[in-house]
Amino acid sequence: MARSYRRLVTLLLQLCALLLAAPVLAAPTHIKPELVVEGSAAPGGTVQVAFLMKPDKGWHGYWYNPGDAGLGLTPTWTLPAGAKAGELAYPVPQTLIVSGLMNHVYEHEYAVLTTLTLPANVAPGTRLPVRVKLDWLACTDQVCVPEQAELTGQVTVGTPAAPDARFDQWRAALPAPLGAKAAFSVDGGKVRIAIPLPAAVPLDRPHLFLGEHRVVDYAALQAFFRDGDRLVVELPRARFEPLDPARLTAVLRFDAAGNGVMLEAERGAVPAGGTPLAGGANATPALWVLLLSALAGGLLLNVMPCVFPILSLKALSLARAGESESHARAEGLAYTAGVVLACLALGVLLLALRAAGQEVGWAFQLQEPLVVAGLLLLAAAITANLLGVFEFAVPGFASAGSPQGAFATGLLAAFAATPCTGPFMAAAMGAALLLPVPEALALFAALGLGLALPFLAIAYVPRLRAMLPRPGAWMVWFRKAMAVPMGLTALALLWLASRLAGSGFALAAGLLAVIVMALLVLLGRRQRHGRSAGARWWAMLGAVVLFGAAGLPGMVREGSAAVSSVLPSQPFSEDALAKARASGKPVFIYMTADWCLTCKVNESAAIEREETAAAFAKAGVVVLRGDWTRRDPAITRYLTAQGAAGVPLYIWYPAGGGAPQQLPQVLSVGTLTGLVGK
């Protein structure tokens, strides 16, 4: 009987031991944790333990420095006397931008490793219990949930067991130690790090993850340079109360596959210059390159149909002022001041909205129906002025000028010229959203200077003014001809209003424009009889403005989103992109907006063509179309992640999950059909 009792007790103990030996799963959470012990270890020896984290679809966990927001793993151990746990070792993380904030995350299954040291005075064969309370943060793009679990396991003391193959995979995912010290310096608003890395090491879309908090701006673009067998990385300082540590730890990710190295850096000399790293998605050109790009981009904006009439007539006004050098220069400086000030104001407002958490990008003002209605009224008024229906009472937009009128013209030209990004401009404006505020404002000012440059050159170079046609009767006809593109701009704004806020809103805005035009006809008649506007005219104009301000906001409806397309496409979303890439098919993404002239030209000339559609259909290309006419946080996040401030943006993902390629902003059929052969 006693022997049977002892056998029963032994059997129960063995069963308990088996239960303890198996990993214990936590209660249901959005990230499922599991404690895995690699095997046994000798007394006083070490054994590796893994926290295997399995996020649900759409959820992610965090690296130990989570970036702008988040929280990594926090273990609270309960171990036998004499045992201790080491530091956590994380695999190479991923980057994720949400609402303009950079997070260091894991969107897939990952294992965080640590080492347990066993007590030396434990007899072989002993089974040591291991208990840990684990806390972490699980998030999606919209919500975060603090989670925790009580995990238990056990370690058998004895001869070390054979390696667990899973641990080999998990260890391979850890960044390898670099083996050589890096150096860093803080130069003004940048942290510069020189990493000893052979030039033969391939880098594809690299990223440097800093272990220390509040040292750099995580979301800012990172610049990479080669200096022989050293890699130099430039990172903008943290925007608010940056810390100044004596040493840095970091992980350098080589590629999207998660290969990378772990490094330590101490203060020291960092070489200046170097060769910019080609193909680095996070690399940003030097500031002087961005300034030149912004200047060139602003210069090209002068050919837009809503700007060219204003610019050309102001240039001709300088021909009339040719006898006065000082008058011409005063007008040129005033016009430039108006343009630059308007661009700076738009930049400040854009940066402030983004800092407040708003999902906005370049030309955000054209995503607001009421702003578009206001621009429609303004375009209608300018069209009437160009047709000679009335003259501005204050020296102004297209008549014989004054510095005050030139300044007002500059304000208008800048506001009307910024619906789209164009060649040279995209990289500069994309960088402006991520650079420190002083550098970002310098880029907005350079954009304005580029827009004002033709008029400024005419004002300051007498030979250019001499080349302008002399005043004469032909100027009356030229002025009326310039009303055509401005009138077309008004019609385009009317169409945009319908797309943004529905046909009822567009009809009401159009009716207001007609009423304003009628009032301007009355004003013109009074002016031709030598009379001013009069109180009655101002009262009627005020009534129209009040009616519009009171009635239009309540008429905003969901705009028309119907798309007639030669090239079949799906609406862009992050889930649609993930599914398309998972299918292994090539993916073409194009971001567009109804107010973007460059977008529409590319769609007509290259995208919506039978040749393109046939080539893409043959190759099985998945086409995702992002319509940014109205605000769309998902599209804004994607644009920011690609270093773009606005549209157009064209991205090609090759078949089989290769690295994406950003295409030029001016497309051709050959550019697109040539992609399917790569």
C-alpha cells in the first residue's frame, strides 16, 4: 500500500514537472507572449531565455527605445536565490510613422532574448522555477493598450542541452556587435556619427536607431555619406530640450530584411563631407542642395496658368516704369517681399498644424472647401479686372503699379501658385516637413524667392526691361488675353469645389461668383463716370460676403469621387498595399489630387493610356490610386514616410517584395511600360 502511495505521489510530481517545463501562455492579449527556455545548464552556468511575442494582425510592439511614442518590454523577475537575469537583447526594429511621429516597432513575430545565470551551489538534477511578470504596450495606428502577463517556466540544472534551433534563428535576428568604436560629435543642430564600416558592406535604405532618448529627431530624414571605410550619418537634434550624452549606443539597420549591427560611439572627430549614399530612402541631400531645389521649384511655378497672367502684366508694368530705375527696383523688392512672406506664412501654418497632430501636407489649403470658394471669388474678380470690367481702387494687381500694389500682387501670386509640387520642388518640400524649424523656413523662403525671381530680375536688370515690348494699344488686347487662363482657373476651382463638397456647394459658390461679377460691373460703370464705389455698393458686397460666410459651411457635403479610368486601379490604403505586396505581384502607387495640375498632365500623358494599361495587365501589376483631393490621414502618413510633402508621388514596388523605387514627377508612357521589364 505504501509503495503504491509513493508511486502515485511520484507520478503526480512528474506530471507537475512536465507542466512546469512547458512554456506557459499569458491570458489573451493583442500580442501573445511566451516564455521559452533554451535548455539545461551546469551549476553557476548560463542559459538563454526568450520572450516570444506574437502580435495580432495590425498590432505592433516596440524596441527598447520606442521612438517618439511607445514602450518596450519591462520584466519583473522572481528567481531562485543566487540566480540573476541579464539585459534584454532585441532584434533589429522597423520604422513606422504615425501622425508624423516616428516609432521603432515590430509588426511581426519577434523574440527578445536574455541570459539567466544559475546559482553555483545547486545540485545537478534540480529544476529551478522561473517566474516573470511582463509588461508591454501593444498598439495599432489608432489605439494603444498596456498589456501584461505572468509567465512561468523552469530550468533543469545539469549537463548543457543541445542548442534549440529556434534560438539559432532568434539570435541571428539580433544585430551583430560592430567590434570597433564609432565616434560622434554635435555640430550645431545635428548629431554626426562616424561608423567604421567597410565600403564593401551593401546598404539598402539604411536607418540608424539611437538607443538614447531625446538626443535626435526620430522622424527627421537621416543623411548617409561614405568616407572610405567609414559611414558618416547626420541626424537632426531633438526639437525640444535635447540631451547631450557623453556616449551613444545605436543599431544600424543595413536593409529591409533586418540585417544590422550594434555599435557604441564616443565623442571624437567626425570627418566632414563624404560621398552621399545613393539609394538611401532616408538620406536627405545637403541643405544647400535643398535650397537650390526649392529655388528652382519656385521658378517653375511661374508658368502655372493662375500665376503667369499676373506675372506677365506686372513685368509689363515695369516697362512703363522704365524711365525710373528706383521705381522699378522698389516694385521688384515689394513684389518679392509679398511672395516670400506668403510662402513663409503658409510654411509656418503648415508646420504648426503638423506639430499639433494634424495630418496635412503641402497645398493643404486646397483641401478646404471654404478656401476653394474664396479662391473662386478672387479668380473671378481678377478675371473681371483683366477684362477691363473695373479697376482696383488701390494701385494694384495689373495696372500701373506702386510698391503697395506689387506687394499685394506677390501675396496673391504665392498663394495661387502653390497647389502642386513639381520638378525640383518635391524633395525640398518633403524635407521641410521633417527638418528643424529654422532650416524648414529657409526652404519655404527659397521657394518664394524662386517664384519672385523673374520679376526681381526684370526690376534690377535694365537690359531685361529694355527687351520688353514698349507700351501701346496692343497691351489692352494682351491684358484681355490674359483673362482667358485666369477664367479657366476660376472654372477649375468651381469643378474642384464640386469634388470637395458636392454639386450643391459648387452651385452656391458659382452663384456667389456671378453676383460678385455683377457688382463689379456696377463698380466699373461708376468708375468710368469718375465716381467711387459708394456706400450702397459696399453694403451689397458686404451682404454677399456675409451670405457666403453664413450659408456655405452648412452646404458642405461629401464630394464626388467617381473616377473614369483607362488603367484599372484600387483605392489606396495601408491594408491594400500590404495585401498587394504579400501577393508577390508588382505594385504601382500613384498619389494624385484634383487640384494638382502636374498630376493631371501625367495622368493624361502617361498613366491613363492604353499602352500603359496593356503592359500593366500583362505583368499583373496591382495599381493603387491615392486621391488626396480631400484630407486623407493614411495618404498623408504615406507621403511623409516617403519624404514627400505633397502630390504627385509615384512609387513602384517590384515583384517578389523588392525595395520600392520612387519615380520622377514627370512621367512618360515609356517610363511606366519600361518598369514591367525590370
